[in-house]
Amino acid sequence: MPHLPPDSSPYPPHARPPHAFPPYTPPSSRAPEAPEAPEAPLHLTYPWQPPAPPPPAPASPRRRPAPGPGHRGDLRQLRGAYRRQRRVATLTALGYFTLFLLLSAFAPALMTGAVTGGLTTGLLVGLLQLPVMCLAIALYEVTARRRLDRLAARLRKLVELEASRG
């Protein structure tokens, strides 16, 4: 097909299709701009004319809704308190047992020494493991009642309050 100028058509004028479309022009990448408001003059044209209204304030950014109680530090504080309590109770019981094992392994003279009659130091330290475990459990319960139950009750109230609001 021979090269044609842009204004010419490959069809003769009497054979052109009746639905000829205008050439395609791609849309601009920018959104159309709104017309600007006319600026107010620096002086009043007429003395009885009211002053021009102030320009509208820019829209404030939308605030995020307040986070729920689980996102606050309350839940993190409660988890940390539980973790600390478990560590203390576990390390108390395991620490005493480890002390008993170390003394048995590295200080046999101390562990075989007699306390009274047929009771040796090793046997006494071994028998004291049960009261130490009971003491660790009792401390766990007391600190749970004093600290953890208060934190949990406060968090529970916050959750109930948030649930009743919406």
C-alpha cells in the first residue's frame, strides 16, 4: 500500500464509510484542574460591600479509631507479669534442686556429714525439697492474687466497657 498523507483516506470520497470516527487522542495523565476562585481585591470596591470570606481551612487528616484494650500496654503488662511470676517460681524450685545435685556431686564430704543420729546433710537437703516446692507454689498463688488478678480484673473491665460502647 502506498504511503498516504495523514489527511487523505485510502477510500475515494464516494466510498468512505458513513461511520468515520475522529482520530483517537489519548487522555491526559493529569486530572482536570478545577477553576480557581477569583482573588479578592485588596481594597473594597464599594464601602457597603462586606469583606470577602476567609479561604476554607484545609481538611484535617482522618484520625484512626482508638485501639482496643488488647492493643494497649495493659495486655502486654499482664503477659509480662505472668511471665515474670512463672520464671521466679520455676527458678526457685529448679534452683534448689540444682543446688542439691551440685552439692551431691562436688561436696560429698558435706553431704555425708551427720546432722543427728542417722540423718545426713544430703538426706536433710533432699527431704527439704518438698517444703521448698510447696513454698514456691504458695508464693506463686499469693503474688497471683496480689498483682495478676488485679491486672486481669482491670483489663476485663476495659474489655467489657469497650464491648458495651459499640
